[in-house]
Amino acid sequence: MRYMKNSTPADVRVYDHAAGYLQQFVKIEAHGPKCTASLLIALLFFAAAWRTSISDACQRLRRAPSDEAARQALLATLPQLRALEARFNRAFAAQAPKSLRKRARPLIVDLTETPYYGQPYRYPGELRPGKAKQGTSRFHTFATVYLLSHGQRFTLGVTYVLRDDSLSEVLTRLLDRVREIGIRVRYLLLDRGFYNVDVIRYLKGAHCPFLMPVARRGRRPKNPAMAASVWRFFAWKKSSWSTHVMNHRGRTAEVKICVARDNLAGRWGRHGRRTLVFAFWGFQPTSPRWVRETYRKRFGIETSYRQMNQARARTSSRNPVLRLLYVGIALLLRNAWVWFHCTYLADHFRGGDLWIHLEKLRFRTLLLHLLCYATSVAGPMDSTDLQLPLLE
């Protein structure tokens, strides 16, 4: 990419970094003389940073082709769903610093759902049912695996989750990708939705340590303290350890239990004590407090998803490949933001420790830089067209 007159070092470095990986691994290629690879990438980055559609980006940029030409160019260069998923995963692997492979790392796996209100593109299995929210119970669902290092979350893999995909199959795809990169798993931090017999049997068979909250299912018994189910652990008055045998349709799995009692102390306007129950296997925590504080790090993935949505282009297309493309680009940009902080803005100390200064470059600020740089590449339709929305 060539340097523009009004661009800053952050603009150029991050734009070149993300565009290089997008062109090399995702293989965004030219489609005719008007739809060059650099112009398509500029359109994609403009739509991502502006949180708009490719059609709107084509109308705002002077050198952009028509929205139909851009759409046909993207569809012509994109492969099938799993092939595009593999391309993005190779890009994430190339972005991951080699220093992350030196020792085992904590990993976070979670699902994110994009509400959908229309009909499936080709077959009903593209949409996954879930708990109703935002007026729908059908979603385009994506699973991601993040690496936790120095307080930073680095995306290592993404997979599109179909309706018939079990959670153990989703974990298999993501963990296989992590092993291909060469990163060892210290332990997995999982959501309570993964608390089922099949997932735990798979993780124990794969020798993968994990930590997750225990899910209470079924009706609350009259005397929880005497119940044989996990309800008895929530009736405990002190932090302690135990074991529990899960049973589902004749299939069993044994897990270790940590009961962590916590004082709310006025947080969220609440007082008193609460009981947190966790299931783990493959390692021995030092204390219930360590379990509670370690699992709190998983909540940072919600921030990662918010940042992903801040950089995700919008579309009304039913095609799941296009939707995966926009999600992958958003994750690629977030990785570029983490890379820029670790490479240029962090304080490096002996032993590999980093001191991250997030205040030097916020993610939204980076998106504004990318928006201006993409505009300089493709040419704005009107110099005042982009100023009013940015001041809102």
C-alpha cells in the first residue's frame, strides 16, 4: 500500500498489516479492471470501520465500482464456507507471535450469535436456534478460540456453527486448529453452556484441562442440601472441594467441583454472600479464590465480541459465506489492533513481560484511522460526507 498525504503511522502500519494478511491468506483477488484487489480491500475496510454495507460504501467512495459489481466480485473470489473458514484460520495463525508457542497458555472458547430474521440461504441447517433475543430465536452462530496473554486476547481460530453441530464437534475443530499452530493448552475457560457429558468426555479423552461453571438444570428440589444433583453444592455455606458424577442417558463423566463463596459487598447494589460452583479437570487449583479470579478473565471475551461488532460490516444477504467474511475481517482487524499495541505501544521488560497502554490507541480510534485511510485509497464522493456521522 502507498502512503497517503494525511495518513498517520498507525493508519499505514495497521492497514498494511491487515490488508497483507487479507490478500495473502483470504485471497481477495481482482475481478476485472474496475474491481482491483486493493480497491475491494478498501471497500471491505471502509464498510467494517463505518459499520455499513458494501452497497453503501460503493455509493460513498468515488473510485468504487457499482454495488452489484462489488458484490459479484466478492462472490467470485470467495470459496465455500469451510474453505473460507480455513483461510481465516491460517491468517490468524500467521498473525500469532512466535513467542506464544514457548509455553502452555490459557485459552477461551465461546459462541457468539448474530440475530437473523429471514429464511435460510440454501438449507435450514445454516441457522442455529437459541434463546429468543432481539425479536428472533434463529441466529448465524460463530465459535471462536482466544489466547489469553498479558491481559490481551488474541484470536486463534473461528468456525461457523451449523444447527446440527454438537458442542464437542465445535471444540474438536477449534482445538485441532490450535494444535496445528503449535500452541499448547494450559487450560480452557468455557461458558456454562458447555457443561454437558459429551463435552466433558471429549475434553478428558483429549487430555485438555478445563474450567467452567456448573449449570443448574431442572426444578429446584425442596431440600437442595440433601439432593444428589449439583443443587447440593449451591447450598454449601463454605468454600470447599468435591467431585461429581454426571449422568445423561446412561453416559457418565466425573468432574472435580470447586465451591467458591464470595461476598458481594455492595457490588451491583447487592449485599450478602453468593455461591459460585465450578467444574474442572486436569489441574489442581491453589484455592477457591484462585478459581473465581481466574474464571473472571473469561468475561473479557464479551469485550472482544463488542469490538468485533464495532468492526463488522452489515449485510442483508442470506449467504453465510458473506457473513463469515465480515466476521473474519472484524476479528482480523482486532488482531491487528492487539499486534500494534504489543509491537509499538507496549513497554517491554526483561523476561518477556509487557505493559500495555490501551489509552494510547483505542479500538474505535483505530477504526476511524482505517476509515480515513480507506477513504484516501478509494476517494470520497464528497469531503463533507463523512464528517457529520463521526461527530455524533
